[in-house]
Amino acid sequence: MVDIIIGAIQPTGPPSNKPGSAGGTMVEAEILDVREPRKAVHSPRDEERRKEFRKDPANGRVLTLLIPNGTVLPKDLDRRKYKVRLRFIKK
């Protein structure tokens, strides 16, 4: 998923945090939403509407995150290539 922000400009100067190659990168994010996992959605013909079927775990939660500085993310970011680990810190 890519967010397009109209009217924003690229920050000037060199990027403050370049993504690491093998060790991983710490990225700060803001939690926008927390919701229950997806449920099966059926059309009148009893077929899944989504192109790719995926069953979410019953105890799972879906988080929507905002990464304020997208330049720190790996250029080849793909769900099949990367694993994400979260660490929660109270404000």
C-alpha cells in the first residue's frame, strides 16, 4: 500500500536514517487504527470476493500504522521479503 500525499515536498538535505541491509531498521510509527481480523465475505454465489483468500487468526488484531518518514523504509519492501517485529512503548 502506498499513500500519495498531494502538496507535500521531499525533505531537503540527506536522509537522516538510511535502512540497514541485514540487521534491520528501527522505524517509529503512529497507530492510526486497531480493529478485529477480517471475516469471510461471501457474494450471493458463495464465492470469496477478495482476489487472494486469507484466513486471519481468530485472536488476531489488525493495526493500521503511519510511518512519518517513508524514506527510512527499504526500497524493496514486500510482505513476502520482510518480517515486521513491533515494540510498544507507552507515551
